[in-house]
Amino acid sequence: MGINKENFERIISELQSTGTTLVAVSKTKPVTDIEELYKQGQKDFGENYVQELTEKLPQLPPDIRWHFLGHLQRNKVKYIAPFIHLIHGVDSENLLKEIDKQGRKFNRVIDCLLQVHIAREETKFGFNADELQDLVTKINKGSLVLKNVNIRGLMGMASFTNDTFQIRSEFSYLAGLYQSLQPSFPDFSVLSMGMSADYSLAIECGSTLVRIGSLLFGARG
Ligand SMILES: *Cc1c(COP(=O)(O)O)cnc(C)c1O
């Protein structure tokens, strides 16, 4: 337990030159660790589980910006809608509609990233390029209206591999998609890619936000 201050300082200085945002991923870690990093000046924290997040929330400073990173079930959106700063893993139109509905209920416009499936591993989560294009078309035609959602960018996770050539090609692909979609959304400025193992590569490929857990808080059990 306890945070790794040397890694934190090294990462912060690494991110400075490119203006990349650091989200400290605190899932499964105690609130005491979050407090410790907060005292070092860190304000953006990311969690993957709704219940864990809502339990930690009242125990921590109110100016923390909470990011939701994991797969979000529609029936749980209501619990985070009042306070969440950015939802990274939006992977379906139905989830967007639910976030919009809850945003309206709490009188907020909720910032979201669309998750893109870029890794080789099979997963149900994330849009592919065609699905993203369909979504843009619907929004442009007005057949999908999301007044209480602001789509701010894209999020992706590279394959779980040591093959840096593979990782680089996945990140570059995502960065290309991000650039091609930018004209379609007024506030598109966040490309969330890179974790402890691959954040430097992600920054080289154009990431604007990295999500780092184990380098800051130690390995998860
Ligand atoms: C857990 C997690 C991270 C952080 O992973 P580390 O390898 O510990 O840095 C980043 N992004 C997502 C979506 C995660 O689930």
C-alpha cells in the first residue's frame, strides 16, 4: 500500500511537454491512497465500478474530477450521473440514450467518450469504425438527439501484448479515427489512450489523456 511518488513525479514531468492529462486509476485501492496522491496535486481519478466509486465519493474531497472507465451498465448510470466528470467507456447507442436521460434528470450535460474496439482480443465492448459512422450519421440527420450528452472524444485499449509494433499500429489507427471524426462534433478534444504499460507509446501516437493505475498505486491484487 501507499503511492509511488517517484513514478508520479516522473510521469507528471513526462506529460508536461505535450500537455497530456493524467487520470490516476484508483480502482480497488483504498481512499487513503487517493488522498495521498490528491495531496501531491492530482485531481483526476478514474474508477471502474459504480458501487466502489459511490462508496469512495463522500469520503474524498469534493473537487476531485471522477472519471468512469469501466463497462457501464445502463441501470447504473443514474448513480453516477449527478457528479461524474467524464464517462470514458460509452459503447452503445442505448447507453448514450440513458446517459442523456439521466443528464436531463439531474440538469447536467454529461461529457462522454466513445469507446472503440482496437485490440485483437475479442470483446463485446466498443464501437468499430462503421458503427461510429452510423452514429454520426444519425446525430447529423437528427434521428438521434442527445441534448444532455457532450461527446468529447474517443477511448481505446490496445492489445495485451509486448509487441510494440502491434500496439503502435492500434493506437495510430485510433488516432486516425479521432482526427476523421473531429469535424463532426463541436467539442471533440479528448483522445483517451495509454495505460501503465503503454502510455509513452500512446503519447507518441497522439493521446491527450492517459489512464495510469499500477505505476502510481502498485499492482492490483
Ligand atoms: C485498470 C484500467 C487502467 C489502468 O491500468 P494500469 O495498467 O494499472 O495502468 C486504465 N484504463 C482502464 C480502462 C482500466 O480498466
